[in-house]
Amino acid sequence: MFKNRGMNPYKEPTGNRIATVLFYMSQPVTGGATVYTELGMGTFPIKHDALFWYNLYRSGEGDMRTRHAACPVLQGVKWVSNKWIHERGQEFRRPCGLTPDVHEQFVGDLSPK
């Protein structure tokens, strides 16, 4: 996910990246999965779906499990858009935790039934 440019990907001028939203704008015929190698899981793109994950623990430490990669599209095309939510301006919406091992609780599938 990150090239070695001698900088920490979690340290940006707008603050650390708290969370990421990845929007699937198209759906390839074959391939194009987003995979999380640390977690051993992945998801195939479905047009109009979105993925959300926290990049940081509440303690402010980077959650390396969120490192991800895009598998090659074998047939068709894949368009994505992402929104990075940075810590600057989020102090009251998502305050830091007091312990480094505090994890977010899984909410589940939020799609309409």
C-alpha cells in the first residue's frame, strides 16, 4: 500500500489518517478484489458499495492490519474513489482512548435490507 519514501504513512500534514472509505464506482467482470493480507481476507468490488475501516486504534497508534492491496482486474474495469478522514478536526467526534488495546466494535452490514 505504501512505497518507502522515508516517511511514515500515518503522519501527514493534516494529521494521522483515522479512517478510510473506499467507494466502488464500477464492477469488473473478473478480479479486482481488495485484500487485507494481515487479516487473510478480501472483498470483490460491487458497484455502488463502499468499504469503511479505521486506520488507527483509539490510542492513536497505526493499525497495520488495515494495510491492503488491489488484486489485478482480469476482465472489465475497476474504478474506485476514496475518502481519507484525518485526525485534525475529529478530536470531539472520536476522542482518543486511554489504553492502547481499545478496538472498534464491529457494527455489521449497514446495507438496506
